[in-house]
Amino acid sequence: MKEIEAITKRLEALEILIKETRDRLPAHSTKPPVMMELLDYEDEYESLMKQAQALKSKG
């Protein structure tokens, strides 16, 4: 269960990071480094969600 707790905490942190990064994106002329950062956070979030679901289904 400690693993699921760690995943949950990281997911919460990623939600904040994703929101803050999206807020930094300009309406026009998106800067590639900021966009790459956002995509990395979203990829990690998706991966952790899958891990959490797998752990929950195992019991």
C-alpha cells in the first residue's frame, strides 16, 4: 500500500505542476521548452495513473 500512497502523492504534485505549466503557456507563440515540460508532466501523470489502476486491481 505504500507504493500506491507514493503514486497518489506524486499524482497530486503533478496535477499542480501541470496547472502551473499550462498557466505559463502564452496564448500565442508557445515556447517549445515550456511545451516539452508540460508534455513530460502529462506523460508521467498518465503512466502513474496506469500503475495505480494496476495496483488497485491486484488488490
